[in-house]
Amino acid sequence: MKFSTLTTVAFATLASALNIVITNDDTFATANIRAAYHSLKEAGHNVFMVAPVYQQSGKGGTFNLPTKPTLEKDGEFGSVKAGQPAWGYEEEDNHIWYTDCTPAASVSFALDYVIPNFFAGVPIDLVIGGPNEGVNVGPAVYTLSGTVGSSYYAVSRGIPAIAFSASGDEHIYYKDPVHGYEINKDNATYPANIHAKKIVELVNALDKARGDNPRLLPLGVGLNVNFPLVGSEVENNACNNPEYVNSRLTGGAWQLRVAFNETSGAFGMNILLGDQVPGINAALNGNPNLPGETIASAANTCKASISVYSVDYDANIQLEEETRYLFKSVIA
Ligand SMILES: *[C@@H]1O[C@H](CO)[C@@H](O)[C@H](O)[C@H]1NC(C)=O
Ligand SMILES: *[C@@H]1O[C@H](CO)[C@@H](O)[C@H](O)[C@H]1NC(C)=O
């Protein structure tokens, strides 16, 4: 790794090439993000990886920037050493950047620093978060998951975004001599390769469907995609090409609760499901006929769920009017 001033870099010239930023919360050194990056590039897209150097799971949309010019401890898997710059790109590929930021801030780091200063400010067509190591289902992940946080941050900026999450939650270094992406590049049952193939399929489908529309997705809208267990994670490699299905965020969605352990005197977390968390499953928006993604993308279904979300958190007009009435006595 190094950090120095780059001259403006030529970018892909294919007519259908999209300018894509990819990030995650498990770091730039994981197998999943590397496989997705390379597959999107091979499909002809102009891809920029700008992702955290430290594990940022559970950070949601938190917006933390580097506070020092150098790293105080080694990056994930020792990928970058303590004392190296807090952000930089790989010597062999200047489209691969690490940064000491949270995922949402990494997107801004890409849009507001890397792209304008090093890549002539090319317009970004799509931001991809993930694939995350572990599923991200239901609205609760919108305050918890850093991978999802990167995606709704991008949508808030007006850039189409998709968060991808995998059922397999193993934390894998892309250079691991046995389980890594580099050694498994051509392995058809390697889960990260299967996620990557499905990502290219969805991105290219959106590109084709939009016709003359400059946007891949409507303004203020993003997608949340969850993959089941795939490839070598499934007995007899029975799921190498999961089918995409429609879903919604709510419906069987979970929320956390505090659980106090009297024996150990320590706090832990429990998960509350479905009817125990009626608020999150009220289905105020969205299509109630679609299956909740919590159910649709269950690990062993060989189905990948796609939910459509918006970053408009206002209650719809009918609910707003109904609620407004309740506090009208204090309104001027
Ligand atoms: C492909 O990757 C999986 C998961 O790491 C592994 O179990 C399997 O042995 C690999 N296959 C080959 C041919 O290397
Ligand atoms: C509570 O703590 C004890 C002692 O550490 C432990 O053995 C037990 O498994 C814990 N119970 C739960 C439900 O986590």
C-alpha cells in the first residue's frame, strides 16, 4: 500500500460500462468484496472499491472519518500495517482503496475525495454495499448494519444503491492460502464467486431495463438483497445459482432486546421475532402481499430476496393526518 498523488486515470470506455463504487463493513480485505469487484470489472464495468480498513460491522449509518494521518494498529488480517497512511490505494490497482472510515463515510470518501481528486469526478451510477458476511434482513438492520448503512447513505445522496448480504458469515481474508479468493478465483462452488455472479446478473438487468433513463433506480430508492447459503456451503453443492425472488423489508422482521443473565451478572442480547415486535411489522408502507425478506431469504431456500426500500422516513399522508390530529392542541 502507498498513498501518493495520482495523475488522472483513464476509465473504462465500453458504452455499457457503469461507474460503480463498492464498499462494505467487513473490510476491503475480505473475499466477498474482492470477488464482486473483479467480476464487475470482468463484466466491463468501471469499479472503484473504497472500503473500511477495520471491521465496521454494527455501525449502521455512523459517519466516522480518519482522525489521524496514519493507522494506529494493523488493518484487518494485517492487510495494511500500523504506521501506514490511514487511507490509500493498492500499488498494483489504484481502483482499490482502503480507508479508516465507517461504511457510510467510506461512500462519501469515495464520492467527495477519491473520485473528484483522482478520477476526474466521473459520475457514479451505482453504489454497492457488500456482499456482507452474514444476512441483513428486516428494518432493524437500517440502524445496525454498516453494509446497509453505506447503501442508504448513497441513496440519500441521490445515487442508486444496492446492499448485498450473504447467509455465510465466515470472515475470510482474500489472500488466505486455502479459503481466500485469490486461490479460489476459478472455483465454481466458492461462495464469494457465486455472490459475485449474481451481483453482475442483477446490475446488468437493471442497466438493460432502464432504457434511456439515466438512473438505474428511482430517486430515493435502493435495494436490499440477501443471498441464501450457496456453493460449498450447501450439501452436494446443491445451490450454485440461487433464484431471485421479490420480498419486502417487513413481515416476520426481528428486533433486539436486552437480556440480563442473573448467574453471570452480564447483559446479553436476545432477538424478538414477528408478533413480539408489532411496530416493525406494521406494514404501513410496501406491498403486504410480498413475503418478508426475513422469511424469503432463509439460508436453505436457494432463493435470493430483493426488497425495495426508500429513504423517505416520513409517515404517509394518511397516517400523518391521523397522527397530527392527536397533538393539534399544541400546534400554533
Ligand atoms: C472451492 O471452494 C470451497 C470453499 O472454500 C472448497 O470447499 C472447495 O474445496 C473448493 N474447490 C476446489 C476445486 O478447490
Ligand atoms: C448465563 O451465564 C452463565 C454463567 O456465565 C452461563 O453458563 C449461561 O449459559 C448464561 N445463560 C445464558 C442464557 O446465556
